Amino acid sequence: MSKNKKNKPIIIEEPNFNKAKFRSTSNLDFIDADLSVPNNLKQWANNKKYLIKTFGCQGNVRDTEYLKGYFNILNMSETDDFSNADIILFNTCAIRENAENKLFAELGNLRKYYEKNKNLIIGVCGCVMQEENPYSLLRQSFPFVKLVFGTFNINHIFNLLSKVIESNTRVVEVFSKQGEIIENMPTVRNDKYKAFVNIMYGCDKFCSYCIVPFTRGQQRSRKLTDILKEVNQLIENGYKEVTLVGQNVNSYGLDLTQSDKTSFYELLEKVAQTKIERIRFTTSHPFDFNEKVFEIMAKYKNIMPALHLPLQSGSDSVLKAMNRKYDVERYKQLVALLRKHIPDVCLTTDIIVGFPTETLEDFNKTIELCKEIRFDAAYTFIFSPREGTVAAKMTNITPKDEISRRFLILKDTIDKITEEKGHEYVNKTVNVLFDSISKKNENMISGYDEHNKLIHVKYQDNLIGTIRKVKIKESHTFSFIGEVLDE
Ligand code: 5AD
Ligand code: SF4
């Protein structure tokens, strides 16, 4: 690396919350990724090693796969050993404060690797870098971080790295624009049989607690033809399962121009007609949910009978303060319709406890609704104020002890139902796509069934990569032991 005497950081753009709130009404740009490699980067990168640590949701997992695709073009290989990496990237999540705290704790641990190898390039990208305050903290307290970029800057990785190598100073590029759609980014997928396929980016819902509309920008849907092209390529490459991913898949297509307009249920049907063996989708939002989705789910056997439908709260007044745009009645209607069309559906949800306006009465309504609906599983979160969101400015906050108490009650309620439903699952015959050796026991092979339940069976040759009938023998609540049935 050549030395930049002044060592002044190269700031292309820093995060800006005011800009991040802006929603444009102009048409989207669809751009092809530019894969040309700057000369200095080509020379530097050959045979070097990268390590990416990914925090957060499927959106980040997919972004990491794109970054791996770029590193692959550079002939770099992946390592999971921090001490022999030439680049370490943290792809970060901002959804709750504890994710951010974890990031900074882990970032502190990287200092020792930098002390040993001053040529090591440490970078931070993803949602946390879209936020002004965490970025300021990083700028002041982590001088060894040489590369900072945001969720809109992944396709610039070659140029950004080239600048770091040339200048040996920090390079920062965090756009806060509406974003565009970039097609044909290179990718190295994490799995061989199942794949995430982005159908849209960003979110325009502005739930009052949520940081995503700021960190991921305006809702942008990919064109149907591009999505189908990706699914067909996956089929050709032997993939058996796709998960269609968006912050809010039921709003898919609302932002497309008239000539490209497609609804989510139309997209789902077209994907089903590709004949890929399994289709899942996440995440759904009750507001834009078109009930035709249920008809399509029931009509095509390759759409899995599982739905993740975040509830967030069982109280109308809390839902209103959350700006969720539906009430409990609407949620219950959707669940009834879902169960009418797909009786054996597996229904999961997200719930937030301790939202600023939540009274004990509100909380009890959530508990009652959970008992009534009987979710198969629920992800429960304690409200975490996110700077810049409406809820972060609310002052009627419940004391921490009371929130913890409510959280435990909710968790107990949910876990009990999950456990009961787990026992009901024993002796059922399900279809499992086996994809790996069990993480806990190398004599077992693991996979997910149509209901997205984790199933382990005894090791058997030639199981991985196949979908097999399995009889459930034991429930361990969050996973099951089964036996492969001979066909
Ligand atoms: N605090 C707590 N939970 C949150 N979620 C999103 N934002 C927050 C927040 N500020 C939860 C919601 C969402 C899930 C992905 O994370 O339940 O559905
Ligand atoms: Fe956040 Fe609401 Fe958008 Fe989901 S729908 S990403 S919770 S703002």
C-alpha cells in the first residue's frame, strides 16, 4: 500500500437521516452491475482471503452473498479464521439496540488483529452504517476501520476497496438516496439447495418503531421477468427451494410503473409455475395482504403451507400507535381465511413487548389473542427505541422491570403453545429437504419440512439435497427427530 502522507479520510458521502426519510415519486432506475476491476485492486487481491461476518435478517444475508460474489471475481477465497484474513467485513443490523451493542463489542475485538497486521483492511457496512450516531461513534473510536459503506453502496465495493488500497486511509461512502435496482450483481450463495431471492428492497410503511425505512430506503420492486430469470437459473443449478424475500412482500409491485405492474399473488403464481420444488416467502404485512395469496397457496403444491405474519400487538390502540394500519379484527379475519384455505398451515409471528403506549390491559389483550390464535411459534422482542423513529420520541415508557415481567409472561405463553403443538406433530408424516449434517450431532442429518420445522434424522448416505418423506418420532419443541420412510 502506498502511504497517504496526510492520512485524511476520503469521505464520498456520510449518513444523513434527513435525506434518508425522503420518498421520491420519480421512476426507479434499473441498473446493471459494473464488474470492471481497477488495476491496483486486481494486483492486490489475487489469492488474498476475506472474512464477512453477517448480522441480522435475510436482506443482509443476501447482501453478503453479493459481496462474496464480488470477492470471487477478484480470485479471493473465504476464510473463517480472523488471524489469516486480509479483509474483514462486518455486515451490520440496526433493528434493535442490542444488535448494535454487539457489533461495537465485536469490533473492539478486531483491534488485536490490526495491531498484528497493519495491512489488514477492516470494514463495516450494512444498516448500522446508515445511521448518523453509530457512524459518529465508529469514526471517533475505531480508527483502524478503513472502509465504511452503506446498504446502497454494495455494487461500489471494487472502487471503494481500490481507494483504500491506494490511499491507506479510511474511505466512507454511505448514500441516503431512494436507491435503485441493481441487476446482475455477482453472487456466491451460502446454500446449494435453497436460495433467497429478493423481490423488492426497502420499505415505505414507517411503522413507528422501525428503523428499516431509513436504513434500506424507499420500496423498490424488481421486475417480474428478472425475478423469474433468477428462479429459472436456480432450478438449472439444482436448487430445490426459493424464499422470496422483501420487508413487506404483500406490497410487491405497488411501486412498479403501469407496464410492469404485478401483484404479489401474480408473482407467486408465476414462480409456482416455474415448477421449482418449494417456494416460501417472507415477510408478510397484514395491511396490503391480498386474500388471493391464500388461493394461490392452496392451488400450488410447491408453495409451502407456512406463513410468517407479524402481529406486533394484540391491542388496537397499540397497533394504531405503532402505525401498523390494521386492527385485531382484520388480523383475525386473515388468520381465519388462511386456515380455511390451508388447514394444516404453520403460522408464525413477531410480537413487540413494552411499546411506549402499552398498558397492562393492552398487554393482556396480546396474551389473550396469542391463546386464541395459537401460533406455531412467535419471535418476541422487547421494544428498543431507534433514533429518528416516531416511537423513540414517545415519553410514556413502562418501567424496565415491568417490561421484563411482561416479556417472560409472553414467552411462557408462546412456548407452552409451541410445545403443545410440537407434541401434536409426533407421528405425522412430513416432507423434508435435507441440507446439512446436524450442527449438534454429526451422526444426524438436518433439514426443514414443508411447515419450516427443523427435523433431524439418523445419518444416511445420499440424503443431503433430497426431499424425503419422514415420520416424526419425537418433539423437542423447536426441532424434531424423525425417521426416513422408504419409498
Ligand atoms: N424494537 C423491538 N422490536 C423491533 N422490531 C422491529 N423494530 C423493533 C424495535 N425498534 C421487530 C418487529 C419486526 C421484527 C423483524 O423485529 O417485531 O417484525
Ligand atoms: Fe419495519 Fe414495518 Fe417496514 Fe416491517 S413493515 S420493515 S416493521 S416499517
